Amino acid sequence: MTRIINATALLADIDVETDRTDAVQSFVKQETVLVTLTTDDGLSGTGYAYTIGTGGSSVLALLRDHLLPLLAGRDARNVEGLWQSLFAHTRATTTGALTSLALATVDTALWDLRCKRAGEPLWRLAGGHRQEIPVYDTEGGWLHLGTEELVKSALAAQEARFAGVKIKVGKPHVAEDAERLRAVREAVGPALHVMTDANQSQSLSSAVRLAAALEPYDPYWLEEPMPADDVGGHARLARSTRIPIAVGESMYSPMQFRGYLETGAASVVQVDVARVGGITPWLKVAHLAETFNVEVCPHFLMELHVSLVAAVSNGAYVEYIPQLRAVTRTEMVLRDGHAVAPDEPGIGIDWDMDAIEDRRVS
């Protein structure tokens, strides 16, 4: 049988591995919500989602009070049906971050079960396009870092054969952002991709000025220049600059991506598996982007995204921000500047439950 006989959730706080700042916030800690589902055939699957400092307890309460009780006795193989059932039950709070995060914990646990039952890794069961994916580094590009540190980190990433690095922008003066990017570009030369990320800090007028100042240094993309719900503003910005516009980490349903793609407001899709509601909707977004000939380069969660990017034909990059090393027994494998999707059955994360328990929030 494949009926769910037990569903549990917990919240654990994982410290950040390094200081991380951008134009609007700091990454305080990773509030990690984990769901484990057990079926009557003896299998168990674990899924997770996260916040970067607030809201984790609210996600946990939504799961315990409203979602997990609905899973008892349900067939774990019916992943799409279960996702739709839970979504319908929470319709009064959708579309929104807390509900999508809660759905993601259950959905990734169901996919973990699906892969284990099939004896296949996630990257193959979800599509199986290729196993190795280029990596770009974000850890050396945070906003608080000085220009000398940015250059040093970019050169180290290039030496490690990463295909790109990301530089945070959004300093008080556009000239400072341009100077930081100029220094990195001159140090690494023309071949390394240099991404930029404004973290929704700009108005339309300031974003236009920022893009114009950055253009001479050939940024690979300008990420989240304005608030994510300003689709029209992003479309106007995209028409005004040669820099591709990247969005997605602050979107919570496939429909939101459709608006960006239909209006030409995004040239790169950065769908986040936790924030969009799980693997089931993540794949829908990736396939939607493919119909617009747009690449998928997801935000954060490299340990899970490596398998999803490997699954789809338009998966282009994995973002290097290690965060789970304190609570897993193995790490994502890097080979010659590429992330390697794991071959073990399941979603590919080897949790250290004792370490998680040590960080559990009562």
C-alpha cells in the first residue's frame, strides 16, 4: 500500500554560514520547516521550505492546524491531486508566501517518496535532461563587501572554474555600483558571466539609471530591480536596456510568471521551489518558461535546485550559496565548475536528523 499513516512537521533554525546583505535586508538565519511523511509500505519522505528570519512559526502552524491532518489515509502517489487538494483547502490565503511555503514542504516530501518508491533520483524522475549544471557564485558578492573583496572572490570563483559570479547592487549612489562592477569586470575579463542583483530596491526611474550605468560592463542579468508585483515596470525597463531582466524569487504561483513572460518583462526565470509551492508547480513554471525560450536559473536552495535544473532542458545555472552543511551528512558535489545532481533515490538531500533536532525550535 501507499497510504500516508503519519505526517509530522518541525521548525529548526540554521545559522547562516557567512554574513549576507543586500540592498533591502540581511539574511538573519534560515528558519527551516521540515515535513516527514510515512506510508504504510514502510517508506518515509522528507521535504522542506525556509524563510530568512521571520515567518517560520507561522508556516509551521498552518501545516499543523490545517494541512497535515488532511493527509491521513491519502495515497502518496497522487502528488498532483494532493497538491491541488491542499491548495483548495487554503484558498482564502493564496496566493501568498506563507501558504506556498507550507505547500512546498508537503510537496517535496511527496516527491521524495515518489523517487524512493521508483528507485530513481529526482533529476531523472522529473525529466532527466542532464546531470551536471554550471554554477555561479553569490557568496563573494554581498553588498557590504568592499571592492577589493569582490574582486578577490570573483577571481577565486574563476580559478575554481565557476561560470559566473553575482554582485549585489543598490548602493546609495549609482556610481558606486558601477565602479564595483567595473572593478570586477576588469579583473576577470570578458568571458566570466557577472550577474547583478538589486533585490527589489529600485523605482522605475532609478532602475533605468542603474541599468544604463551598468551596461558598459556587460552584466549577464539585472535581477529583481523593482518590486516583484510591478510587472509593467519591469516590461518598460526591459525595453529600455540591453541587460536581460531576471525575476522569480519573490513569486508564489505559476500564474505570476505567466504575466512576466507574456509581456516580455523577464528574460531569465528564477523560480524558487520553496516559495512557489514545491516541485510540482516549479516544474510547471520551468516548462512554461521553455515555451517562451527563456532560461531557468533558480534562486538559492542549491542542494535541491541542482536536481530540478538538471531535469529540464532550459535549466541553465545553479546559484552557489551553501546553507545546509550543518544539518546534512553529505554536500552537493562540485566538479570542474559544475554542480552534479545526486544519483541516490529521493530528492537528493541526506539529512542529519540529530543535527536538526539540536536546532529545533520548541
